[in-house]
Amino acid sequence: MRAEKQYLISEVETHLKKSDYVILANFTGVSVADTADLRKRLAAEKAEYHVVKNSSLRVAAKTLGLPAFDSALTGPTAIIVGGKNSPGVAKVLKDFFKDKKKLEIKSGVLNSKLLTASELDALADLPSMDALRGQLLGLLNQPASMFVRVLNAAPSGLVSVLQAKVRAAEGK
């Protein structure tokens, strides 16, 4: 294999190792300004956008043991990798497509499982990790706060009864 090809393959392998997911997109019709805008949006999620050769991606994916996504490797391909929040990255891509009507999602891999474009769309609709953590803490906190209210209700009720008796005694 030529040194140039080996360099391209190792570069793609480096990109693929950056996260537990990779999203493949068709970037036909995306201008340089749109690409800069997309990269800026992805940077907020600590993700990266790279244009790669299909043959290099195919070899690098096979080397790393990723599922075969050969059917998605037609036409120009860009990969999106990096960051820890894959639903957030999918949401950025979905919003970008909604705004610009460009960048078609081909498929993706999450934790070594092949995902279709519709599954990635569903992933984009998930709440953010911070929102999920907040919901979980709310659920865990709810029984404790209800327990405290029950414990507090008895002394509160007792105070109310005593105040009523004092008023009644004073009124006699």
C-alpha cells in the first residue's frame, strides 16, 4: 500500500477512535460557509466534522472492528465524531438540516451498533444528558420530600389544634 493511502487510513482511524459513535453524512451542496457554521455548532458539543474518502473509511472501520456500513458509502461522505453527548450531536445535525435543508444523514454507529438515519433522528429527539439527570434527580427527590411533608404535617397539625384550644380558652 502506498504511503499516502496508509496516511489517509491512519488519519481516519484516529478520527474514529475519538468517540464511541460516528455519524456518516452526505455533504453534497453544503457550501464552505455552511460547513464553517456546522463546525461551529458541533464545537459546542465537542464534536468534529471531517470529509473522508469512502475507501479510507471502509478500511479504517474494518480495522477497528466497526460494523459494515458499506451501503452508506456512496457519494461524498463526511464523518462526525467526538464529544460525549451523541444525542446532542444528533440534535445539532437535525437542526442544521432543518435550517439549511442540506447535509443528509446516511447512517451511524453507536457503541458498535449500526444505526439508520431514522434511528439517528430518534436519538436527536432525546432530551439532553443534563435534562435526563434533572428528571432522574426529581424522581429520586420526590419520595423524600413527600416523606418530610408527612413528618412535618403531624407537628403542624398539633400546633394548629393547640392554638385553637388556646383561643377557645381565652374566649371563655
